[in-house]
Amino acid sequence: MSAYQLLQQRFKRIGTLAGAQSMLHWDMATMMPSGGSGARAEQLATLEVLQHELLTAPETGDLLEQAQQEPLDHWQAANLREMLRSHRSATAVPPELVEALTKACRRCEMLWREARKNDDFAAVRPALAEVIARVRESAAARGAALGLTPYDALLEQYQPGLRAARVESLFAPLRTALPELIEGALAAQAARPTPLVPQGPFPQAAQEALARNLMERLGFPFDQGRLDTSLHPFSGGTPDDLRITTRWDEADYSSAIMGVLHETGHALYEAGLPRDWRLQPVGEARGMAVHESQSLLVEMQACRSRAFLAYLAPLLAQHFGADPAWKPENLYRLATRVERGFIRVDADEVTYPAHVLLRYELEPALLSGDLPLADLPGAWREQARALVGAVPPGDGFGCLQDIHWYDGAFGYFPTYTLGAMTAAQLYRAAVESDAAIPDALEQGDFTPLLAWMRREIHARASLLEWEELVETATGRPLDPEIYLDHLRQRYLG
Amino acid sequence: MSAYQLLQQRFKRIGTLAGAQSMLHWDMATMMPSGGSGARAEQLATLEVLQHELLTAPETGDLLEQAQQEPLDHWQAANLREMLRSHRSATAVPPELVEALTKACRRCEMLWREARKNDDFAAVRPALAEVIARVRESAAARGAALGLTPYDALLEQYQPGLRAARVESLFAPLRTALPELIEGALAAQAARPTPLVPQGPFPQAAQEALARNLMERLGFPFDQGRLDTSLHPFSGGTPDDLRITTRWDEADYSSAIMGVLHETGHALYEAGLPRDWRLQPVGEARGMAVHESQSLLVEMQACRSRAFLAYLAPLLAQHFGADPAWKPENLYRLATRVERGFIRVDADEVTYPAHVLLRYELEPALLSGDLPLADLPGAWREQARALVGAVPPGDGFGCLQDIHWYDGAFGYFPTYTLGAMTAAQLYRAAVESDAAIPDALEQGDFTPLLAWMRREIHARASLLEWEELVETATGRPLDPEIYLDHLRQRYLG
């Protein structure tokens, strides 16, 4: 067997263990009784360690050396590139540091839950300082091994190929345009009649029936996936066994339904990855920004369009009973309402990127030490005023609102907005390529859109670097102006 | 670290992987969409291989050598004994043979499903011949390594410490007594009025509510376990995350309810294993016969007693509505009905051991070759006539009814009846030790019985060999006469 073939076997085992881990994660969030948490943590940690051992083993390094001398086709070469990427990243950080970081995160995350409830940043500050210290060390180690700056090494973890300089060039136009855009959207909204709010309650069973109905329309394969309930919605499982979750609020049908559409977008990406490359690095999704683009393409681009809402209106009446709010134009106004709020996860499409910019302003400074932790709450309020136009009343609505930093996830926030930007560009290209897409959405038919997504994104998995993937699919480099155009058209038009 | 401590770490990892595997098995039977089966098979196989690699690694052998020179306390020494047992058993069979056996079983099991449906033994005979050939080889290899006859090596897999000579001495009195006992039970039954059969349907929701209610009475810890639905009821998961399943039949409440009581008995055993020895070999249940004794102690000894049925009667009325059949004495007659049937899993308490004897008559002869496979259907009918008193109309009701042989499980059947025998002896000892047990059952209070089971069986895990465990708990060696006494008292009295 060639070195490359031996690597394929080895990475198949790693991928299989990752799949097992993903199923156990799903179970933990949906099914597991509380008493199982200790045993489950042990199982997840063991599966993690085994993957890490296989990935960093000296034999893996030797085989990677040898395989580079072997003749490989296009996909195999890309697979080898991704294997090398994983191996280098995993070997870059010494195991003691990995463990110290994991421990610091676990401790900090627990304190954060209380701190957020109590609006008490001081209570979690020392633990966060410890997390930042460990993230800094591991980013430095990873950067040294990969020839990247520490912050680039963090971005690389979430979106391979992403660099801070590129984020800056993509975000700069947003930073300039957004304040005016938000202002304009609010003015345009004020000039229109206030949309009618549908009167609940919306029984969970009816919401669930509607959600499943829409998932089917979207092409979610129920013979290789499930919908369940969890505290925090997510899309998990494996490409052949997709597990998406949501939570139900009988006072507000839209949070669950839009959440399901979002997670279905993620799941469809996984389902569409090439069968021939299952369990191999090149067969995996191309990073978090691309993943988010697939969920937002479904949720934001397709499902908040006038076309789709015209299809949705009678379905809502059918599931929840008659309500004067179930008029397509009224639904569109509801789905595109803009508000300067404090909370990112509740934000609308226009203010959301402002929330991300806020975090992106502070994150590198926290890591470099330019922004002392004691100044974080103040800096947050300042940026919130400048970017979002809403100053949180307490840190629970401010710098304590997101789990990410407290769990060590630095470098992750930019992918949300890069995903939104990518989604806008992909949707435009899809419609340019197949003008029937919007008409089909009006009939609740996602087939043409999904066919395009599958062909241009899903089937390519990690064959290309992420910006190559976007350029190949859309015919041009990622362009923030397309995203801004989309927002202007929808919110100022 | 001492060699023993290093072994503890190694076996903790093995135990953790086994736990992960168990959860994924549960998911496969209860939650998994059909499309996930390929990926799941891969996950389960990988977890299996990893455990096998850890168990058979040369370092494991070296550490086991060294640890035998180290000072160990009572429990540690027993743990080392069980580690050695697993290691020897796993290293005894060459990996190629393990794989050949697995493949033969997988193929045979698939053919068996069709063959059973079609009453067509010939269709599966060549595949079964292949399974038997591979079982024979692996039993010979295991026997050679362990100093056991091949059949003893098979028994050892399911009930460590069990030998054919001992099975023979325990089964001989049954073989003598059972025909008369069955005859007598049928005669006694014929002399009594026919019991009233309760009129369904019994809605699934009501059955489920009753099942959960009874599980709570039994002491099933719902904060560390769940009840779900699967095609074949089982008890799985891990001691801190117990997963039991049942299936619901709205025409017959008793199959689901008695099934749940049975599986709860298994689960309580797991839950009661000593916390200090989690994930270590000595902390595991003491074999299949002992496991079955815990389920039958609950289902057969406790829950088919007059005392418990007096408690159950009003509960049935409460959950399913009034029915003249809900009288304690009538319920007792229903719960102790005897019938010469064809199918083991549907058999009553008296004919069940006859079904097991039948299989135990044939199994060693099949393996030795004394019974040619072509003669199996005829031999089955002959034994069924002699032992059960009912000749199956076709092989689907005869030698094709059980999955075990077709899946390579030779040496397993005896543990059912040894479990029943053990349960009878344990229950008698429990009541001798605490006379309050039957009165408590009449109040639906399992606390005194469970306390005894926990102290005498669960807490001891695999500290003792299985017959030592029975003798320690009951003050005498396992005695088939106690089991026969129980049957005579209940069915002839």
C-alpha cells in the first residue's frame, strides 16, 4: 500500500471517531439524563484524545512526508493538503498546553453562566484572563508552526485560509456603510405602516408539523436525519445521519421555524458532501464561514424573500388558524424588521454585522493585551454605541452575552458575517445562473436552488480553498459590495 | 506509576470506549434513521477494534506480568484477575479468525431473517455451517490458550467460570423433573377456572404511564436513565446512563409491562455496581447468568408473586379502566398460565427451561459434528416433543426461531436457565434474611428487596467468581432443587 493509502486508512479512523463523538454530543444535548454527564464527558474526551493521538503520531508525520513524493490526482492532492493542515495544526501545540486551555475554558464557562445571570463581569474576569493567557500561548505556538501571526492562527482554526488582513479588507466597507444603512432602514421602516403581529399561542405540535413540512420542501432527507428538541439549536450528526435541533416557544412561532430553516441549511451542506470522500479531510465542509453561508442562503436569502413568504403565508394559516397577519407583504415586513438591540443572537439581518464588527474590534486587542480586561465592559459599551447604536444596560446584555470568549473561541466571530456576505454573493450568482429560482421559491420549490448549491458548493467539499470556492461558484472574488447591495435593496428599497 | 496503575488507566480507556459503543448501539436501535446504518456500523467496528488493540497490545501483556509481582489489595487483585481474563481471551484468537467469524455471522444472520420468514432452513444451512466451522476454530483457539475444552471456552465467554460439567450437574435434575412438573402444572391449571382475559385495547400512553410508575416503584433512577421504544426490548447504556427499551402492543398490555420489569431488573444491577470501580473489569456485572438472575428476580420472583399482583390490580384499573379481570387472584392465574408452546421467548416460567434444555442438548453436538446440520430440524422436533411436549409445525417455529446460533452465539442458552435458577435461590435467601420483603411488595415497595440485591449482588460486581457470589449471598452452593421447589410451589401448590 502506498503512503497515501495508509494515510487514507488512518484518517478514515479519525473521521469515524469524530462521527461517533458527534453522535454522542447530540445525545448529550437531546436525550441524556443529567446523571450521565460525567461518563459522557469521559467518553467525549477519550474520543478526542484518540483522534489527537492518531493525528499527531510520528508515523502520521512520516507517511505525510512520503506521500508528498507519490503521484496523486487532483482530489487526492487536495486531501493530502488537508491532512497536512490538520497534522501541522495538531502537532503545533504541546499536549500540556491543550489540556491547560481545555481546563481553563471549562472553568471559565461555568463561572460565566453565573456571571451573565448576575450582570457581574468581575466574577468571571480572572478566569477569562486565564483563558486569554492560554489562548495567547496556543495561538503563538500554532502561529510559529504554521508561519502565521497568532491571530491568523486562530482564524485558521475556524475558517482555513482566512487571514486578518483579508477580514479587514472585507469588513472595512461594512464599517463605513453600516451606520448609514441602519439609519436608512429604520427611517424606511418608520415610513411604512407597522406590521401586524400574529396572535398566538402557537401550539408546539403545529409548529413541529410546519417545521417538518418545510424541511421536506427544502429537501432534508428524513431517511438520513432527524429533528429534535434541545436548549440551544444546532446541526450535528454526520452526513449520513444528520441531527438538527430547535427549541419551541408557543408565544413566538418564528424563532423555532426560522431556526429550523437555518439548521436545515447547515444539514443540507453536510448531506451534499461527496459520498466518495466520506471520512476524509477533503470530504469535509470548507470551514465555518462557508457553513454559515449555506445556512444563511436558506434562512436569510431564500426564506426571507418575498417569493418564499408568499408561499409560506397560506401554510401558516393552515397550521395556526386564520390571522390577519398572514399576508405575504405583512410577513415580509415582520421578517425584515430592523431594531437597534443589545443581543447579537436576536439581531436582525442589518444590525447583525454591526454586532460582529463590535466583537471584531475588541478581540485582537484583548489578545494582544492592548485592551486590558478591566476596560472590556466600557470598551464594549462604547463600540455598541458607535456601531449598533444601542448601549446595553448591564454587562449581561453586553460583554457577557456570548459564550464564545469564555469558552476560548477567539477568531470565530468574523465567520458569521463572512458567511452572510458569502450567502449574498452565492444567492445572486445562483439566480443569475438559473432565473427560475425565485419563481420556484414562490411555489415552495427549493429544487433549483438546492441543485445549484449542491453543484457549486456541497459537491466540492474542501477541494478548493474557501475564497477559490466562492470565486469558482460566483465568477468573482468575495465582494462586500454585493452584500451591501443586498441589504440596501431589501431594507432601503 | 506502578504497572497496576498503568493497567487501570488502560482499562479505563477500554471501558470508556465500550460505554461509547453501548450508547451508539442504543441510538441505532431507538433513534437512528435508516440511512445512518453504514456510518454507524463503521463507528461500532472502529470502537471495537480500538478496544481489541488496547487489550491485546504487547504492553498490556507486559504490564500484566509485572503487576502480578506488585502488592495489591483484595479488590485490586480481583481486578487484575479480570484484566488477565480479558487479555488472555482476546489474545487467544488470531485477528484474521475474529474477522472471518464476524463476517460469517453477519452474512448468516441476514440469510436467517429471510429463512425464518419462509420456513426454509435449507436456505441458511450453508451459511450456518460456515459459522459453526469458524466458531469451532475460535473455540479451539480460545480453549487451547485458557486450558479449557472448546465448549467450556464458549461458556466462559458468556458466564466466566461456567463449565459444561457444572451445567450438566445443574441441568440433570431439571431434565428428570420437568416433564412431570409441566404435566402437573397443566393438570392443576385445568382443575381451576379459566382466568378472565382483560379486554383491551390498552392505549400506549396508558401503558407507558404505568410502566414508568412501576419503574419508579422499583427504584429505577430516572436521573440516570431513560425508557424508550425499540423493535427488540433491551437494557443498554452505562451504569450512570441506563437505557432500557420496550415495544408496545395495544392488544396486550402485559408483554410491554413484564418486559419493562425484566429490563429494569437488568438496569438496577448496572446502577448498583460499585462507583469506585467504574470502567474497571472488576466493576462490571458478573456474567450473563448473574445478569439474568437480576432481571428474573424482579420479573419472575417478585412481580409474579401474589403479593405484588395484589398491589398491581388497582393500578391496572386506574390506568386502563375497570375490568373484571383486575382481581389479584385472576391476575395471578394469568401471570402463571402454563402452555406447551413452540417459541422460547413466549414461553411461561415452567416450560422455558425445557426450551433451554432442548437447545443445550443439540448445541455441543452441533459443534462437535456429532449432529450433522442436515439432521438439525429433525433432532429439534424430536427434542421438542420429548422436552416441551409440542412439535413445531415448521422450522420457523423450530430450529429457525432464535437468532443466537445464526449469529455465532453458542454457549449462551444455558445462562437463561442458570439465571432463573439463581434468581429462585436469591429470592429465597432474600426473604429468609428479611421477612418484610413480601409484605413490602404487597405495598408496591421494593426497597427491602432492592437493598438486599444491592448489598449481596450489585455491590460485589466481579469481585468473586459467580458461584462464590451465589454461595456468599445465599449461604449455600447453587442448588437446582430450590428452583424446582419454587416451580412446584407456584405451579402445583
